[in-house]
Amino acid sequence: MALKMTNEVSLVDLFAIGGLLAGALAFFFGYGVTIQENHTSISHIKNDMVRLERIGEARDTEILEQIKEQRDDLKDLRKEGMEGRKDVLDKLDKLIERSLDGKRQP
């Protein structure tokens, strides 16, 4: 039996074409929803990254300030230590001089 091609569209053909169109639409809309969800997720991740970068910069600035303060405190302590050492050495020199002067005066 040979197949004959006609211009008629049967009910089965309409269901097949409708099913294909419905499947294609579902496929494309499904991707559209997935793309939109991914775009939203990426936007949230970008916002979180910017927020974390700002927090990191603030912490870095705070740490640098603390280091500067500690450096200044160490400078002050060294300066005070040098002055104290100088005072002690001056007093020792005076005591030595008195001791030597006492021995020289018979």
C-alpha cells in the first residue's frame, strides 16, 4: 500500500503539533525561569561580595590604626626609657664623683 500525501490535517496531526508546541514553550519558559533565578542569585551574590569587601576594608583600616597607635606608644616608651636611663646614669655619675671626692679629701 502506497502512502498518499493530502492537504488534509487530521485530529491526530493537530494533537501532535499542539503537543510539540506546548513542549517547546514549556522548554523555553522553563529556561527563562531558570535564567531569571540564576540572575537573581548572581545579583545577591554580587551584593554580598561588595558588602564583604567593605567590611574587609573597614577591618583593615582599623587594624592599621591600631598598629600605628602601638608604634606611637612604643616610641613614647622608648623615649621615656632613654630619659629614665639617662637620669639613672647621671645619678650614678654623681655618686661615683662624691665617692671619689670623699676618698681624695684626707
